[in-house]
Amino acid sequence: MWDYTDKVKELFLHPKNVGEIEHPDAVGEVGSMVCGDALKLFLRIDRATDRILDARFQTFGCASAIASSTALTELIKGRTLDEALTISNRDIAAYLGGLPREKMHCSVMGREALEAAVANYRGLKAPSAAKEGMVCQCFEVTEEKIRKVVLENRLTTVTEVTDYTKAGGGCGSCLPRIEELLREIWSVKPTELPREKKKLTALQKIALIQDVLEKEVRPLLQADGGDMELIDIDGHRVIIALRKMCVECPMGGVTLQNIEEKLRELVDEKITVEAG
Amino acid sequence: MRTVYCDNNATTAVAPEVLDVMLPYFKDLYGNPSSMHTFGGQLHRQVEEARAKVAALIGADPEEIIFTSCGTESDNTALMSAVELQPGKRHIVTTRVEHPAVLSFCRHLARKGHRVTYLPVDHLGRLDRDAFRKAVDDETAVVSIMYANNETGVIFPVAELGQVLRERKVLFHTDAVQAVGKLPLNVKELPVDMLSLSGHKLHAAKGVGVLYVRKGTRFYPYIIGGHQEHGRRAGTENVASIIGLGKACEIARARLREEEDRVSRLRGRLEQTLLAHCPDAQINGDPASRLPNTTNLSFRYVEGEAILLRLNEHGICASSGSACTSGSLEPSHVLRAMGIPFTAIHGSIRFSLSRYTSEADIDTVIEVMPPIIRELRALSPYGRESIGHL
């Protein structure tokens, strides 16, 4: 059972602003039935002032999608289009007293419907209609959308990107691409490592091991919700403790093996990794 | 508000008679059956009596019954034993619609270098027999195919498949967690080598499962430690739950036929009325071969989680194959394997009944469900479209 706030439950059971507007001034449609949620936003706009006089919606989706739609319409009514466009998906989530992490994409869908409606009103092409730059085929998520949501919500892990955009939540084949995008966005360049293994002093070796673990290993584990901690280095023995998701992960043994391979490749062939 | 519990494939109520026999073991009779003293040692006999009752329900010999902690442990143990004892055979055959207890374990073995064949099913959830016959080869260590599906209730022809495998001398395991207690099942006539069942699916408590291992089948334990279960499953016995399971099996054996009929009639009334009152709805799964208690229905243009939460407001408990209820974004792997369109999967609801489901419970669901579907469709941008359109 999802941990919904009372506000989400209330607005799911008693949604406001439901239905169509006859002869609307703008319509924004996002999502699709195949994806599992869809939102159609109707706006009545005062053409002289660009003020939103009325906003109504139709939503196919779960409780948080329906509640987010009410939140969106309540937030934008009475505002000018430019004012409305300052409302982010986080404002929608905040209006609801927060959303479960896995449901943040519902708030993003609200914000997207607004953009689509404004684009429709201004006679522009809907921003997400473009088929090019598609990263996630399963849920039709573009690179543009991922970049935008990542920056707006300061997302750093692949899991977060999936929670907020659904990208990568289907077959998973785009997960490496999302990882790449995150690196690009936050300008984390793959670590430059010495090509030849030089004879290292004990101190240099310890420093290099720490460096490889920090830059090569931890970001990958963190991307899957896990982590690790370096406990000790004793000659060629590196003692590591797995943390967070890695602790319960049945693949923990494989993870340690992979870390060992990495350290052997980049630092010293004699290194062994043990669980601390 | 009265609870209308229609989620018995998830878990069942502990039968009052079962609870009664369990209680003394939480209070006065807290001993360890392995102890030398009478206080603990006397419990050994109670555990053996429970074992005999479990064996009787499925036509096994008591020594073929290994108590475990749950259905998942039984499934994992069966597969692990099979691959552990046949290191030269690196192939496993299962289906795309198995419970995660088997499916995830097979994926785990695949990562360790095993080859796994996932057999397809058709649009009614029926196993592809040709694919089955072609899949098994000289390298196959074990075939694991469920007796009945937890989501749709579809029953697989386990006896027929077992016959083929026996002739080809391939080890056969069946996950019968959803079948035992709901269908008559006798391992004397069923050519399986291993079979899993779970206590809490048949009105016993949580925390106890069983792995049946046919006499003469080589077996390697998964949990290693003490000598319990003749060294086949270490760990101090969950005495209270085991004794409760014995009682639950005794009751199931006595009442099975009569309950099967009654529950099946209730299920029929439920699904036929809902189909009659909700347009654009369908049954998922082969109506000709299903568990008597399960119905999986799709209501198009509405989303399953939304339906469940509305039902919840009326005290009705059910479950859904929709993506939003799964904890991931993936909708039901079972319905997808059947090729059910996404539009129907998102709006799928499973009702699973039990011996405690009453006519009044069904009346409540029948009364509450159609307006919920109507209201949610009124909210939906697809509400007025026809099936042909999508």
C-alpha cells in the first residue's frame, strides 16, 4: 500500500475541476493509455490578459495521478500563463503534502500537461511531441525531458530519474544511456587513470585504491541504491563493507568480486577484496 | 466498516480451529522438539502428527514432507538442490508466468551461468506444449512449472507434463502453493519429484511452508546447520505454525469437495454479474481450467490502483496487475506473457475467494464495483472511447 498523504487521498476520492471545457482556448494532452497514465488539460483563457479563467482535466491513472491533476488545476486557476508556467512539478507535489518517491512522475505529468496546453494556445508544437531524441522507448521519454527534470529536481541517480520520469522503468535497456546523461549533466568525467602501472609506494597505493573506490565503484553502487565503505587496507588485502541496498542484495558476493577485478586492473594484480 | 476480504491468493485468514491448536505452543508448551527432556522432546511427537496430516492431504508419505519457512523457501530449495546435485547439467526450464519465488531464482541462476528457458503461454494463459517438449534436452537439470497461477488461477496440465519428464528422466518440481487446499491433489498419481506448498494460503499461519520430496529423489539441503528434518532443513522448527498447518490440512481434506463447489458458484456469480453491469470488461485466463476461487477481470480505460483504493473505501480487499501497484513501473508479467493489451492490464483486478467468503460479501462487491468503474471512467480521457478504437 502506498503511503499517500491525507491530501492525496482526499483529492483522489473527491477530485476538483473534473471534466471537459466546451470550446476550450487550449488543450494539453500528455501520457498514453499504454504507459499507464494520461492527462488531458482544458483551459479557458482571457485572450486580452492571458489569464486562466478556468482549468479542467480528465485523467487516466492511479490515485496520485488524479490528485496531481486536481492540484495542477487549483494552482493555475486565476493566474496568467506566464505566472502559471513558473509552477514546477515540485510545487504540485508540495500542494499535495508530498508524493511517494516512486510517484513523483505524476507531478511531472501535471507540469507537462500545462506546458503542452500553453504551447497549444500559443500555436507552438507541443514540447514532448517530438519523436527524436527518445531515450526510453517503453514510456516514450525524450532526452530533453530527462535533462529538464534532472536539472529542475537536482536528480543524481538513475533510480531517481525513473521515479520522476518513468524512463528506464520498463525493459531497462536505456538505463546505461540515462547513467551517461547524468554524468554529462553533472559533468562527471570518467576518471583519468594511469595507463601503465608504476611501482607505487605503500602510501601512494592506499591513495590510489581510495581514489578508484570513490570515483569508479561507489557511483555505480549508488546508482542502484547501494553503497560501500572502505574499512581497512592491509598489504594487498582490501577490506570493504557493503552498505544500503548492497547489504541485502543476493549479488553481494558478485559485487565484491567486481570491485576486486577493478582494483586488480587499475592498481595492483595481487589485491584481494574481502567483506568486512 | 466490515472488511470484505477477497484477496485470498495473497494470504488467508487463520482458521479458528487452527488458532486453537496453535495457542498452547506460544504459552505453556514452548519447548524445543530436539531437547532430551520430556518438556521439549514431547513436542517432537506433535510435529510428527502434523507431518502425517500434511502428507495425507496430498497423498504423500510423512517422510516425504520437509517443513520450511514459506513457499518461497520451498521453491528456492527445490531448484538449488537440483542444480547442486547435477553440476554437469546447466539448463533449467520454467515458464514466463511463474511466481517470483521461482522466476527471480532462475534469473539468479542465469547470472551464475545457467541457461534458462522460459516457456510461453497463449492468450488464455495456457502453456505451449510444443515449446515445452522442444525445450527439454540432455542438459536440463530440472523443470519447474507451477500447478496453478496465482494471478489468473489458470491450471497447468502438471500430470501430463510430469509423464513426459518421467519418461525422459528429468527432475520435475511444481509450485503448488495456490493449488493445495483448493483442488484435490494426490502425488501418488501425479508424476512430480518435488512440490511446494505454503501454510498461509490454506488458512494456517504465516511462517511455515512445505517441500514434498518424493522418496528416491536425490536431495541437497539449502539451509545447513542442525539435524532437524533429518538434516534436510536445519533450524529449530516453527512448532506452533507446523501444528497449525497440520490442522489446516486436516480441515482442507475433509471439506475440499464441498468448498470447491460453493466457492466456485460464488465466483461465477461475482464475475458474471460484474461483466453484465460493467461494459468493456473481460475475464483474463482460461475459463475452462481455473482455480475455483480466482477471477481476474480487466476493466478498460481505468487504472487498477485507483479501483483498489476506491474499493478500499468500502472495506473491500482485492489486488491488481497494474503497474502502479507493483512497486515498480512494470505491469503484471503474467498478463503481459498472455499478450493482454496494456490498456486491459492497467485495469486488471483480481478477486480471490475462500471458505470464509459469504454471499453477503459477493453482494457488497457487486453493488460497489459498477459505480466505481463508472465514476473512474467519467474521470478518464478514454472514458467514452470504444474497444475497437484502441
